[in-house]
Amino acid sequence: MPALQPVLRPVFIPLVILALLAGWPGRGQAQTFMEGGARAAALGGAATALAQELSGYANPATWATVTGRGVAFFASQAFGLPALRLGAVAYVEPTRLGAFAAGARTFGFEAYRETHLHVGSARGFRLGTTRRFHLGVGVQYRHLAIPAYGQEGTFTANLGGLVAVHPGLLVGFHAANVLGGGEDRVRSLALGLAYTPADPVLVVVDVYKDVRFPLSVRAGIEAHPVSALFLRAGATTAPARLTTGIGLRLGHLTADVAGERHEALGWSPAVSLGIRW
């Protein structure tokens, strides 16, 4: 055992934190760490029915709602620890045939590294004379490397839908890893709504279930008192978290900042930068 201590010491603290968050064994950072952009993070992660999102992390169908091509960069650092740093980039290209998307994500440090690459497509279909149903699919390659123990890679497929059931009310669903891929892979189903009761207020609610963890309810509210400024707040259960953030929109540029407070482990910051044209 003494001979193994130099190898185990660099990964011990981050793995303990992952275990506290997700429940050992298994990987739970997709459920507990901020993902998909600072806007979604500030809204408690309730982004299943959130339109105009470039990442598609919460629902690939949202790519079909993007009105112009765009690229977004996202970074977060769980609890302020460099070993739990996440970075991502996403690109969406709308065409007459539908929207096409690609992106990459990296999480961890030299002793524990996750890398995800994804591609996908989404398209809208007319329902009646006024409504549209958006359907999206994404394929992701996930690679995990722990130099002291080895590495592995696998493919997953995600499916999502989004429909306007009433003016100002969007309802969406997202099924992650619909083809399976082993007991230790993230498999989840999310149902969400986004409601605009009155301009300039947006309310979002998600019900999220990972097969390995209890049901989680996520909710957030967004207001923009002036056209360029957005104020956001959110909360989740299982685990209990509070989120907050602000956003700026200046022409083709967007900038978002978010913070998430875990009930036991404290604050995590996140930032997103986007360009649309």
C-alpha cells in the first residue's frame, strides 16, 4: 500500500468529491456539475424546453430553434477546484434541411480526464397551421482516461423533442443514452416546460430522472428589465442546490455568468461566451 500512495494522492480528493455528489460507485458529474452553458446553469439546469440553446446538452431538439449560425464557449469549475474544471465548445449551423451541430467537452485533470465529442441534427415539423414540433438527435463519443488504471471509450445516442403547445408555452423531453451502453453509463429522461407568463419573464421547470439516482426537480426564472440585461435564479432537488446568474446581449455577442451553491460543498462558478451571425 505505501508504494501506491504517490499514484493515489493526486486523484483521491477529486474522486471523494465525485463520490459525495453522485453516490459511490458510478460517475455522476453529468447530474451534479454545471453543464450546457451558464444560462442553463443559472436556471437550475432546467433547460429541456429552453429554446435557442447552442449546446444541445439538455435537449438536442433545441438546435432546430436556433435562427442563425452560432458558436459558444463554456467553462465551469466545481467548488473552485482546478481538478474539477470543465470546458466546452458548441457550434450550430441552420440549413434548409435542418440544423446541424457539433461540439466538444473536457472535464478533469491529468490523473482523471473525460473527453466528449458530439455531432447531431434537429429539424422542425409543422403540426396543423400554427404549431411546430422539433425533433433532434445527437451522437456522442465519450472517452475516459485514468493513467494509473487505463482508459476506455464508448458511443451514446440522445433523443429530444420540443413543441409549442400554446402561445408562450413550450414543452420538451430528452432521453439520454437511448441505446444503452452498460450499467455505469448515464441513462436519463427529462421532461420540461418553458412558460412566458408576461414579457419580460420566463419560467422553466424540469423533472429529471437518472436511472441511478432519485428523481430531481429543477426550476428557474429569467427576467430582462432592459433588452441587453438578463437576471436569472434557480433551484434543484436531489441534490439541493441554489443557482443565480446574469447575462448580457450586445448585438451578435452574448456573455453569461452563473454560480451554483451545493448544500454541502459550496459554490461553483461558470461563464459562457457566444457569437451568432
